Amino acid sequence: MGKLKVIGLAALIIIHSACGSNENQNQNSSQMAPAENQEQSIPKLGDFMKSYDGTIDGKNAITMKLTKIGSQFYGSYAYKSMNKPILIAGNCDENGTFVITEYTPENVITGSFEGKLEGTSLTGNWKSGNGKRVLPFTASETSSTTNEAEIQKIFVAESTNEIGDGIEPELVYSAIYKRFKSVSTGNANMNGRYDYWERQLFQVQEGNKYKMVKNSVLFNDGNGELINRINAELKKQYDSYSKDGALEGCYDGKPFKSFKMDELGIEFNEKEMVFYAEFGYMSACAAVNEGIVSIGLNDLQKYIVE
């Protein structure tokens, strides 16, 4: 009988020890959980606009402005020695890893930045367009905003192309907005006035290459209201010209004809988009041949594709 009591007591001790071990494991697990949850709840990068000062290869000083909207990462940078903006566009994930490509106004890729955004610093490599040169770059943040109203959404660059002696240079205005780019190319007439413009719209494709697209690609299915608004303003301008006695030789008596979205020229311009329409006057009336409607970017948001 005494033996049975000893065995029973030993069994109880073993069971209690096992349960205690499980309880300790549970306690340890519950103590570890917050650390794991904390790791998973590290805040990811939201939308912002940041300005940077930095160098390529430790000696070529640059300034850079970058806007992040979703995964889209775009803006411009310039060599301080030249102060001429170069448009850049690409992607940045929520952990700060980015690839951004630089372009000429003609959409030729001239280089790219690949690296990491950590805190207030950009670090990585700049690579030439042909991939033959790879140079380290670093940049430090000089200003930042996450305020939606203050985030710059359109970046503009201007350039000229020399044509020949005694001829006015070709003007090129290019601008990036999210995944789209507008390019306006102007040529002067005999009097040096830039009356002849070609306006094209591009959308970035795979490999960060731009492809020319129709205007309608930029807008969602609800853009009918937008084109009605544009045409209403264009008609006011057309009617005004037609009633101007000094322009009698330009106006042929035809009523205003509404335009479709793909018949317009589009140009991104800082905080707005500008829509251009050619009325079809004779060349002698080029100064009034174009109707122009400017609409703020905020007013356009509901019509633009995501």
C-alpha cells in the first residue's frame, strides 16, 4: 500500500511538471508574439514628394525632385553645373526599393537609377543608357511633404533642337504625369513666331519605354462630361473670333463643330492640363486658328485613369 502511494505521488509530479512546461511555452510564445506583430506592422511608404541633394560618382553634384503616388516614382533631376531638368520615371515599392529611368524629350533612355530609399537618404547606382557605365550615387533629403495638396504631380522640362543657320530652333516641351508623358514640338514661321505645333501623348510600357497613345487612353469611361465642358469653352472662343470684324477674312461662316477627345492636342503644364483644338482657318489666320482650354489637375482627377 505504501508503494502505491509513492508511485501515485510520482505520477502526479510528472504530470504537473509537463503541464507547467506547456504553460511556460505558452507564456514564452505569447511574449514573443508582440515582437512578431510589431515587425509586421512597420509602416510602409505612402505618397509623398521629396527633394534631394546628392552626387553621382562622389563628384557630380545633382539635385532631384521625386513624387511617389502608389508604386509610381517620377520627377526630375539636374546636374548643378548645368541646372537643366532631366525627366525621370519608374517605380518604388513599399519598402523603398526603386528603379527610375531618365529620358530625352524624344523618349530615348539615357540612364537609370536603381537603389533604396531609407529614411532621408537615397543610395544605389546610376547606370548609363547603354549599360556600359555604372556609378554609385547618394542623395540626402532637403525637403519633404505628404500633404496631398502640396505634392507636385507634373514635372516639366524644356529643350531646343538646332535646325540650321538663320533658322529658329525647334522648341520641345515635355512633361511627366504618373505613367504618361506629353511632348509638344514647336517650329517657327518666317517671322519667328511659333505657330506650328505637334502635340503627342505617351504612356510608359514594359521596360520603362514610352509608347505613343491616343488621348482617350488617359481618361476613364466618364470623360463624356469632360469633352462636353471642353467643347463648350472652345465654342465660346470660336464664336468670339467669328464676330470680330478684323477677322472677317478668316471666318468662313461655318458653325462650330464639336471635337472628339482624340482630335485635341494635350499638354501637361505644372498644375493643369491644356487642351488645344485647331479651328481650320487659313494659314494667314494662324494666330487665331487654335482654341485653348486649361483645366486644373484637381478638377480632372475624376476623369483620369488610375
